[in-house]
Amino acid sequence: KPIIAAINGPAMGAGLAFALACDRRFADPSARMCAAMVRLGFSPDCGVTWLLPRVTNLSTALMMVETGCILDANQCLKYGLVDELTEDGKAYEAAMEYAKRLAQGPSVAVDIARRCVYKAANGATLEEILDYEAVAGTITANTADAAEGTKSFVEKRKPVFKGC
């Protein structure tokens, strides 16, 4: 299932890891992110060193774990640590809107597409992904949602997916 974060205030240490583990992150201007462990003389934990370079880039990940600097909401957006910056106090609302949008979609196709992206991001070759996508295409083509999606396209209407 897609995991969506609404960040209001600090996400530091383990909180940073939890936020980074999400598929999408919405934050309001009060958001702050920090790999705080080094500030106390400890090395990062909770998967921060695996997650950070996958969400941001190697240079930013190193800067964060080496310095323990606190990034404000705009810096978090700039470095790709958050996907959307909302108005003050609106991160939860934005995250819920996104979740509702996903809930109205074809859940099997969303799940498999998400798995393909993560598989590709974690070292699969193009050939492996093409094979994986071929199997995924066969699976999703046989769902009621795919039939509904095709029918709604032909009828020029919005599809009503049922998650099967």
C-alpha cells in the first residue's frame, strides 16, 4: 500500500527515517528535517543511511549525516526530502487529498506500478524491469479495473474503479 507522510514540525532522527520511508511526503512551513544522531555523537540508525541517498542525492545525504544540520521546509523541498510544501497547517489535508485520489484509482495497478518503481530504484536491470513489467501487464490486464478503465475511455467518461 502507498504510504504518505504529513510533516508538521520536526522530523529528526528516527522521525526522519519514518518520513523517508514513505512514498510521498507533504510538509507545511514548520517542517524541519535532521539526521540528528551525529549531533549527539552517534552514527545514524533506523535505515537513514539507506533511505537518504535514495530520496535525495548522495551529496545531500552525506552532508546531513556528517553535520546533523537542520534543514528548514524550503531546503527540504529543494533537496527533494519533501514532495510538496503546503500552507501552514495544511500538510495533513494535502496528504489526505492525495490518499483519497489513490483510493479512487485502480488499486491493483497502483500497487504493481509502485513495486516496479521500487524494484528499479533498488538495482534491477532494465531487462529485469521489462520482464517484471510484462508480467505486471498481464496481471493487471485481467482485472475488472482494466476492463472498466478501457470501457470508460471508449465511453469518454471518468472510470469507477472497484479495486479488483
